[in-house]
Amino acid sequence: MQIRDYQRGDAEAIVQLFYETIHTVNLGDYSPAQVDAWAPAVPDADAWHQRMISRCTLVAERGGEVIGFADLEDDGHVDMFFCRHDTVRRGVGSRLYQAIEDAARGRGLDGLFLEASITARPFFERQGFLVVAQNAFERNGVEITNFAMEKLLAEA
């Protein structure tokens, strides 16, 4: 497995991975109505490409296939962090997270923050994040819960 910078050709795989992960992995913690509201369809790859190039986006790849991706905004916000459903709990997320944290340190950031799903919360707690708030938000008329989390980056 390698972690590399996002490339234009990754957009189709990323949007499919996003949709499939929510509809498989997150279905363990959210109702069918919630996952349908969260990801009602595979997102538009062209629109997501614009989003991915506007920030630091890293891709986990194995055998030429995208198996995970994460992005980091300039202020330390990790907006997206997804691993393909068949690679969960196999070290992909840990390697991808370490690469995001390294990128944050390289940019001189003091900390990271994100909104983790119920499913992802334990993973981010293992990475040293703390829950600062539980959130309930509405998407497509359905209430969904997530957790605001943050991690201060100690100087290396």
C-alpha cells in the first residue's frame, strides 16, 4: 500500500468509495434512512475533483486501486476520511491518518479537528483525538449524530 497525493483520475473511485463505505460500514451505527440521507447517491466526480484539489488530499492505493482517502484543510480541519469497506480494520486508516498528521505538522499546524461519525469515533480516539461535543444535524430531513473532535499536535 502507498499513500500519495490525490490525482485527477482518482475522483471517480473516491466518490464511489465514499458512497459504498457509508452504505456498508456506517450502516452498523446508522439506520438505512440515515445513510440514505447522508449519501443518497454517488456524488458528482467533477464537483468533488474541484473540492479535492482545493486542499491537501491524500489517497491510499494498493495494486492500482484507491482503498482510502482523506483531506486536510488549511486550518487543520479534516473534512473527509474514508477507507474502502473491505479494508476497514486492516491498517489502511492508521497509515492514512499518520500521513495526514505528518502533512499538518509540515504545514506548521498546532492541531487537527474533525466531525467523526459514530462509526469513526473509536478510531479517532485511538489516534489521540478527544470529543469536544456531540452534534445532531439534519441532512435531507433526517437527523444524524456525529462528534466534534480535536487533537493538539505536540512538537516533534
